[in-house]
Amino acid sequence: MAASIFAAVPTSPPVAVFKLTADFREDSDSRKVNLGVGAYRTDEGQPWVLPVVKKVEQMIANDNSLNHEYLPILGLPEFRANASRIALGDDSPAIKEKRVGGVQSLGGTGALRIGAEFLRRWYNGNNNTATPVYVSAPSWENHNSVFMDAGFKDIRTYHYWDAAKRGLDLQGLLNDMEQAPEFSIFILHACAHNPTGTDPAPEQWKQIAAVMKRRSLFPFFDSAYQGFASGSLDKDAWAVRFFVSEGFELFCAQSFSKNFGLYNERVGNLTVVGKDADNVQRVLSQMEKIVRTTWSNPPSQGARIVATTLSSPQLFDEWKGNVKTMADRVLLMRSELRSRLEALGTPGTWNHITEQIGMFSFTGLNPKQVEYLVKEKHIYLMASGRINMCGLTTKNLDYVAKSIHEAVTKIQ
């Protein structure tokens, strides 16, 4: 028989974070700890279905008026409206002026992809594949891939992480923006920067916005952790709302995986802010065509859960309480890990652990130290030294801290 027509297809390397989880599952050591994959875990190390989500799921199950008809191509209207509302705020002038639109998507990744596809086809003219797209160094690895697969040819990085001081390289970031070609696209993390956990302060965001406005740079926010980072929806949306108040046209990709715990429901929204209502409607009309050939119609269950929760004052308050529960546990684990490392006298400084925010912490551990933790201590984390704070529990904190101390002490 003739050789397969797929014979020349190479095996792609596995996605690192999912490979890490697979290795963790196969490990039989009783001490093993998974600090890799980005999902919330309770202090018992288990997934948590939010109580408000359970309640709303039951409400939906008992609603005999619902059916399984197709949703509109752009998604459930009440979901899109409420998702954009929590991103921009109840008193957003952009919403009042009707220059905001939303596209329900398959998670935050889907929102990024629809936005990227639109920008490649229509941003600042037609079919601008050569427009530079700037991604922070480091960033979530999917940012590069999404824009590359959408057809952009010029993916660049901008300074973000200062390894020496374990914090934000603001001057490097501003310099890169000053030198970027006009109309370049910048991917910005709205809060809880992944993987560093380091966010600009409000005054720093103001400096960033000033340069972007003067240089005519386009902000594309990725908001994957609103509420989950600080426990406050308003605080975590500050940057996006400030840019809107400064008159920017922008995109904001929203994910409800973390703050609703709806990981496998793939609930996302792309909020579009334009100069006026007519511009937004024309943009949405083109996005509708992109969605039609991508997934055609979005799924309803997760969107209904989010829309029902955000539409009811009582459920909304309950959800905010659930989100704060998650955020507070992460903040506690940060404080506890830092205090243990400092009590052990672990070489180096560890204040960055509590200065960072959100699910992830860039520990500053080097690849050899990470390798030691994985192979010798059965503690699974990314080669970059990024850890998921939700993988820490009151039961494994001492073991993890002592293991990090040992790795740092033994391996330079």
C-alpha cells in the first residue's frame, strides 16, 4: 500500500502545562504537589464548584421555558451585555453612549482569537498582517500563538519583568512603546499578569496610557481574573476602565473560567469599545461573519449561568462573596509561603510573593532549581519558576517551603 498522505506530519511537542499535569498524575509519591495548571483548588486540593453556580444550575434545570434552540451568532444577549457591564462598570459613559458591544466566545482564548481575526482583516485598513503585535516578556504562551495563527507576521515582545528586582520593568515597557511603530497592537493583562503576578499600579497605568495615546497604539486587554485577583471586581478592572475614560477604542477579552469556576464550559466574551454606536455595529457585523465560520453558534449553559447570576442583585452579591473566598485563600497562601521561607532563612528576598497578585507567582527559581523540585521533591511547577498559588494548602505548605529552601540552598 502507498504511504499515508500524513506521513510527513511531525509530532508536535505537548503543551507544557498539561504535560506537567499528566506527569503529576502518573507520580505515585505520596508527597507530590501540583503547582502547575491554572485552576483554583480548595485547601483540600480539590476543584470547587461555586455555591452560587450550583444554585443557578438548579434554577436553569427547573425552568421549563428553556430549550436547546440555537443562540444568536454573537451569543446570548443578556450574557454579552452583563459581561461588558462588569468589565466597564455600571456608570460607564461608553455603555450609556451605546458604543460598546460584546461577542460571546469559547473562553478567553476564543475572545482573543475573534479579536485577532478581526484586527488582521480590518484594523487600520484592510488585511494588515504586517502590523506589529506586542506581547509582554514573559506572557501567557497562547498570546503569541493566537495572533500568529490569526495571520499576523510580526509578533514582538515588550519589556515587562525585571528579573533582578523581581518586579515590573516600567521604564523598559515605556521605552518599547515609545519606539513601537504607530498603530501597533499591544496585548495588555488587565490584572493578575500571567505568569508574573506583577501588575502596574494605577499611576503606572496612567503613564502607559499616556504613551499609548500619543503613539496611537491599540490596547487589547486580556481580563482572565477579574475579581479573582484582589477580591474586588472594580479594583481588578481599574486599568480597562481608565483607558475607556481616556477615550481609547479597545478590545477586552474576558474569561469566566476562574471567577465562576466554569473551566470546561468555555465561557468568554469579547468587549468592543468604539468611538460611537455606528462604528461598534459595523465591527460586530464583521465579527459575526468570523464567528459563523469558526464555531457558528456559542453554547448556552455556561453563558446562562453567568447571565442569570449577574442579572440578579441577590445572586450577584452571593457570587462576589464566592469570588472573594477564592481570592482570600490565594492571598493567604502567598502570605504563608513567604513567612515560611523567611523563617527558614532561605537565601534571597521573598517579598515579591506577597507583592504579586492573582493565581500565579513568578518565584525567581531557575530551571535547575525547578528540575530539582520536580525530580527530587515531586513538586511540579513550570520551568520558568511560575507556581499556581492554589496548589498550596495548609497541609503541604511546610513541605513546599522546605523543599524550595533546599533547592535554593543547594543549587545556584
